[in-house]
Amino acid sequence: MFDYIIVGAGFAGSVMAERIARKCDKKVLIIERRNHIGGNCYDCKDENGILIHKYGPHLFHTSDKEVFSYLSDFTQWDEYHHKVLAFIDGKKVPIPFNFNTLYELFPHSLAERLEQKLLGRYGYNTKVPILELKQEDDEDLKFLAEFIYEKIFKNYTAKQWGMKPEEIDAAVTARVPVYIGRDDRYFTDRYQALPKSGYTKLFENMLQHPNIKLMLNTDFKEVLHFDKEGKKIHLFNQEFRGKLIFTGMIDELFDFEYGELPYRSLDLKFETKDVEQFQEAATVNYPNDYDFTRITEFKHIHPVKSKRTTILKEYPQPYRVGQNTPYYPIFTEENQKKYQKYFIYAKQFENLVLLGRLAEYRYYDMDDIVKRALEVFEEVFS
Ligand code: FAD
Ligand code: UDP
């Protein structure tokens, strides 16, 4: 009945389904545990008529023309440049740390000296990861690096990951580098925009095809069975010989055979405020205060007239199987080794393809996973 089965209707699963259905004219069954499509990018209107992102703020940005052009087949865009402030020493200042932040936090003469040092060392319009800046020998740059590390990265990372910045892969903190320049935007990619009618609508448009059947509210374990001896996959007790594209958790797929892969989860607390506007920017980070990491106000992202406003506070916590949602794979050497064991085991199933943030245990942004899915599609069909 089906040529392909896909577990998960996030970007990984939906791009694959769309390509297979349209380009190859093959039949696809998508199995999704939640009661909606879109994975963690799902958005919907709340009781105040404000479009909210149910699983945390999702801002689309990419420098990849192909990805942007592919998604443009399914949505129109509203240009949007995300801005973030951080609450530091009682002031809300621009993040990533840049020259504007420098002048807001330091006396003018000191800021000028530090600006000159940074320009001399790195040049204008460059980006420096904090862990790299911390390696500087120059006394002034050392002082600055220590300040940024202490005030912006140390406590935020402790809340978000339960670790020190040095204990996690350097690429994680490098996502928010120090900017040697005056660009206040959170991202500097060439294409920065939001789907005009929301992410969910974009997914609906992708999956609208007679070759695609969607089974919501279904855990893959209810319909699929993995024969570990024979290395075969069964759908409703019948051997399935087509390809299975799996975008869920790889450790769950194999019954935690090599132990659990750790993830960070979030307790996402939405609040309605009886004011038209709650804060100055879409997101305000709180590295050193409170137990949440950041507050996002959705009206800044999707402007709408309303006397009320909706905000979201993110409280990081460890992931516990069956109790909360695995949002972030934790990037350490030890976890990568464990992942490799699962990956090697999975290779024995000839018709299994692993794809996505959970199945590949990678910190993919939306554009990364769309790109990866398009590449995997080419690989599978070439
Ligand atoms: P997912 O979206 O997680 O989809 C996987 C799907 O598989 C889910 O729908 C899940 O329900 C389903 N599934 C899992 N297990 C099973 C099972 N057992 N049976 C059936 N179905 C199952 N990226 C950006 O580019 N910009 C941002 O601003 C941004 N902000 C983010 C904020 C947060 C808080 C988080 C957590 C992520 C953010 N991302 C952002 C990343 C973005 O969410 C991911 O890149 C994207 O969702 C990955 O898509 P995916 O299909 O791999 O995974
Ligand atoms: N980070 C930080 N302070 C900040 C912002 C980010 O320490 O104010 C660090 C933190 O470790 C975080 C990482 O940089 O997990 C990446 O931040 P990003 O905003 O990209 O995280 P995401 O939006 O994916 O949660």
C-alpha cells in the first residue's frame, strides 16, 4: 500500500514526504505521535488571537538560497530580523555582544579603548566565539572576555545545559559570538523571514498531496515492529519492504539498548498580560536572574492589534523519558560515542534512514534540517 513510511511530521519528515510524493509519485504514510503536524515548529493562535509558537520561539534564518527557494514554494514571507536584549547589571542591552553593548555597559573612554583593541586584533565586521576571546593574552581583552563570559554565558549556560561553557561542544556557545561591529540583530544570514500565515500553514501546504497519508496521535510502536534478529521491519505484522525514514529518538527506536541518550527539555510557561506591550524586544535573555533563560513576546514576532499580550518563559530542565519533551541533544564527546553505537546498530537495517534533530542527535536549526532532508532525498533516489 505504501512505498515509504515516515515517522515524525516535523521538517525532516515533511520535506521527505513532500519530495517523495511529488517528485517520485510514490505513496507515503506519515506516523506522528502528536495531534498535529510541524514538529517543534508548530504554531497556532491563542485565546487572544496572537500567533504563538507552542514549542518555543522559532525564527527562520538561512544563508542557503536553495533552502529559502524550496520553502518559498509553500509560503509567502514576512521579512523579520530578530532582536534580542540581555538583562545585564540592571540594563537591557543588545545580544550578541557588539560595540553598542560595549558602549552601553562601560564608561565611554574604556569602551573606546576596548573597541580599538578589538578592531586591531580581529578587524571590523568579524565574529569571535567567547571561548576564543577568552584565550587572549592582552590585559584589556582578557578583562573584556572575562566580563562577557561571566555576565552573559556562564550562568545562562548553567541554566540551559546544566554545564559550564567549556564542558559542552564549543559550537554551542559559538552560535552567539561576540560581534566586532554594530549589527544588533541576533542572526546575520542573508534570508531572514517568517512564513506569512505561520509555520503550520507552511506544513499543511507541503503535505497537501493525494500520495501522502497522515496518521496523527500514533506512536510508531503501535504500528511498527522491529525484528532485531532478522533485521526486518513490520507494519501491522506484515513485513515492510519499502524504506522507513525515522525522525524520532534513535535510542527509543532501539528500546534504549545502549542506555538513554541525554537531552535537555524545557518547561514552557505561557502567560497573558493585560497590557498592549510587555517588553522592548521580541526576546529578552536573563543570564543571571530568575530560573528561566528568556522571555519571548509573540506580538513583536507576529504584530497584531490586541489589548493583551502573550509572553513565554523558558525553564530548562533535564529530559525524562515519558515525562517531558526532548528538545536539545546534549553535545558532549561521551554522548556522541553513545550515539555512534546506535548509529552502527541502525546500519544493519537496510531499509532504515535516520534523519532529523532527534534521529541524528544533532543541534540542527530549521534551515539545516531542510537542507539535510533535501540532500538525503537526493542520496536515497540517486
Ligand atoms: P522535530 O520538529 O522535533 O520533529 C520530530 C517529530 O517526530 C515530532 O513531531 C515528534 O512528535 C515526532 N515523533 C517523535 N517520536 C515519535 C514516535 N515515537 N512516534 C511518532 N512520532 C514521533 N530553529 C531555527 O532555525 N530557528 C529558531 O529560532 C529555532 N528555535 C528553536 C527553539 C526551541 C525551543 C527548539 C527546541 C528548537 C528551535 N529550533 C530553531 C530548531 C527546530 O525546532 C528544529 O530544527 C526542527 O524542529 C527540527 O525538525 P525535525 O523534523 O528534525 O524534528
Ligand atoms: N548563550 C548564553 N547566553 C545568552 C545566549 C546564549 O550563554 O544570552 C549560550 C547558551 O549556551 C546557549 C547557546 O549560547 O545554549 C546558544 O544560544 P541560542 O540562542 O542559539 O540557543 P537556542 O535558541 O537554540 O536555544
